[in-house]
Amino acid sequence: MVSLQKSSVVFSPNVSGDVRNAITNVLGMPEVASQGKYLGLPTIVGGSKSTNSLLERVKLKTARPVNEL
């Protein structure tokens, strides 16, 4: 289970404001400039994804009932 109160979203500088707003609204999480470090390691892990496919994946995952995840 994800704790929405403890979660936040970080975006690349290349992501437009409209897309940022759409994603943060769908997820119900605030945007932060940097996640910082945890146990001395960066908390951001992963590679680049296209903005459109990421937004579609977010929409699909948030549209399903919780018991289907």
C-alpha cells in the first residue's frame, strides 16, 4: 500500500506545467523539486519514459479499482 501523505512526485525539467498538473492531480501527490537521499543513496531510480506513455500508464493504473492492482 502506498501512503499518499508520504509520497511526492519529481519531474524532469522537460515536462510541461500542464502535464505536471495533470499527473499530480490524478495521483493526489504534491510535486517536489528533489527527493534527496535515503541511507546515503539518491531516492530517484529509473530511466526516461515518454511523457505521453507515462501519463497513459498513470491514468490506467488509477482508473482500476484497488482490488485489481
